[in-house]
Amino acid sequence: MTDDWLPDLTKARAPKYLAIADALGSAIERGNLSSGDRLPPQRDLAARLGVDLTTVTRAYETARRRGLIEAHGRAGSFVRGASPAQIEDAARVDTGMNMPPELPGDMLGRAMRDTIATLLADGSGLRMQYQPIGGSTADRAAGARLIARAGADVSDDQIVVTAGAQNALHAIVNTALRPGDAVACGRFVYSGFKVLAARLGLRLVPLPTIDGDVLAAACRSERIRALYVVPTNDNPTAVTLDATTRQSIAQAARANDLTVIEDDVYGALCATRAVPIAALAPERTWYVASVSKTISPALRIAYVRAPDIGGALRLAADVHETAIMAPPLNAAVVRTWLDDGRYDRLVEAMRNEAMRRQAIAADILKGLPYQAHAQGYHLWLPLPAGPDGAELADAMQSSGLSVVAGDRFRVAPGADQAVRISLGGLIETSRLARALHLMRGHFNMRQQRLLV
């Protein structure tokens, strides 16, 4: 598969979208692109050419109308004549999501089958109908127990059950913020929140480091309304805030009347958990716990602790407007696991699998300047000067290893380059090892080019 095609627009006189479509046709005629070749993703090509995404979208649509290429959903765009196998392989390569690894021995599958069979046979406590706004009494109580275990005081009435953490974040920003509000965050931020901020008209203010003193200084420079933070194993940078830093953030939030959005989706994987900011500044913190990143994204269950009951009611109304409710069967499954101890066993198995994969990465990538959490399943690798992270991400696409250029997470322009590497997903450990060796080879090549 060839998806590194890059047209030369330096001499183009036609509008750029037409120049891209014309260059595509010429490449096919010359044999530089062949039937079935996968084209670069539109967003990546736009970034590499320095043009708007709409320009590339329009160019691909023009080429499609000319009969040059075919679009196949998230698998991407191909030179006309792609085989089903080529399309399937492309779709399987990388979604760009940071996914937990598969548990060995079909542990999750067996847990799902056993629990669902019991719930359907028993029927008690499971309503296969619309749920109360915010979640059933039993599900909200289960969420309260889970968040209390993290160290935050919480009542059942403060809990809202959502259809995953992204649904939770969407509802929180809709409930607590308004278009034009400034939200402090890291220099690199979870791409799902970045998308939400753009869609809802929030202004992200990148902090050089996530720290109370830095946050307070930013508040003296401009009117900041909120802070978004992933306190444990940040996505993408893998940074974990220590107890002193969390306390300083809570103090700065109080002193400057800030709302805190604490996205703690990786916290349960940490063998030794620090006290959440929600325990230090409970009256202003929205705390998100999820099973998507700790067990499986297919479950689509998250719990939000609102700062107060009024906030929980407003949040529940927003969730109802956008997603109606979290999946009732999935919520019942997670509730059952929390009650019978299987949740802890599954999380422990995921923690162990993440540690096993981190050990593989540590052996192969020894000496490289990457950051990682010992019980996490992604790495953050700063790159030497030179071509941007998209080059390395493109080179790794066919390996099965999820490598995402740091620019996807970047809040403000910058010259430093990095990639996020996910060790999870469907990739088995033998293929993971081969892919990491390949990636190390690409990294070393970059360094050698700089020395020439």
C-alpha cells in the first residue's frame, strides 16, 4: 500500500484543489500510483501541503468524480480498483484511538457471556427499557462506590451515568462552560477534548506545565474559566501529577474560581493511586471515571461526579438530549462486576497485560527518550529535529502499531515533534515486538540523517 504520495503544487496555476486532482491523475498515468494504492488521509495530506482540509476534501471528491479514486469509509481513499482485502487491511491498521490491549484467554469475552446470561435469566434489576434520566438508582450507586474508592467523597445524587467518557466530556462542557470561555490545559491535549473545544467555541490556553503556580500565573494574564486535566497517565504525554502538584492545582482553582474537569479514565490502572483533585476541591471539580480505557471501549459506560446535585441534574439533562442514556445492559454488566469482584479482577488483568507490554517496549526501545506510565499502554516519544511526526506515523501504518503524530494533540504552534505510540488494541505481542523494532529503526534513521 502506498499512502505517502505528495503532489508538487509549487508550479500550479489552477486552484489548489484542482491542482491536487490533476497531479493525482498524472501520477496514475505515469504509474507512480497503481490500482488499489491507498492515498494519504485527507487531514495528513492537508497538513503536509499546508492547505485547508476542505481543499483536500474537494480535490479527492473531484478525483472521485473523474473516476480516478474510490472512497471506502474509514479505510480511506484508494486508486480505483482496490481489492476487498486491501480495503480490509487498511481499515484494520489504525483508528488513531488509544485502546486497551486484548486480555489473554478470552477473559473479557467469558466475563461478558457469563454475566449477560445471568442477567437475562434472572431479570432482577435489569430494565430493558428507557432508563431514568442520569441512570438508574442502582447504576448511580455503583458509580458512587467506584469513585469513592478513588478517594473522593460523593453521594449517589451527584452521579450521572453516561455513554462513555467522550459523552461525559461533551455533557460537562455544555453544562459548565459557554462559547468563548478560556480553558487551560497542557501543551498537548487529548484529541477528543480538542475536538469538543473547537466544536463548542472554547478557547484552549496551553500551559507549559500543569502546575498550580503556572495555572495561577496564567489566570493573572487572562480570564480563564476552567482547567482540563488528565491527572494520571495523561493522554498523550503519559505524565502523572504527584500529590503536591494536585494540591497546588486545587488551591489555584479555588483562588481563581476555576472549574476543574478531571478526566481520570486511566486512574484505576495505577497500582498506587494519588488522591484525585475532586477530593481536594470537590465543590468545583467534575470527575470522570470510565471502563472504556480500563477494560474495554465496547462497554461505553462512564460515571461523572458533579460538584453538586444541581450540576448533576443539569448534566443528566444534557446527556439525555444527546445520547438519551448509557446502554442499560452494559451498565448492568459493569454494576454486577463491581458487586461481585470481577471488575477488580479484570482491571488487575489489564494492568498486568499493560505492564507486560511496557516491558517489551522497554527492552526494544532502551535508550530512547520516551515517557510512559508503568501500568499504562501508551508511550510518548519526542523526536529529533527534522521531518514532523507524521512521517514516522505514515511509515508505521502497515505495521499494525498505532503511531499518531503529536500535532494531532498540539494546542498551540510549536517546532518540537513527538508521536504517541499505543501498545494496546488488537495487536498481539509478537507482532508488537516486530513493530517496535521497525519503529526503532526509523527513529535511528532520523538521527543518522541529522548527523550527516
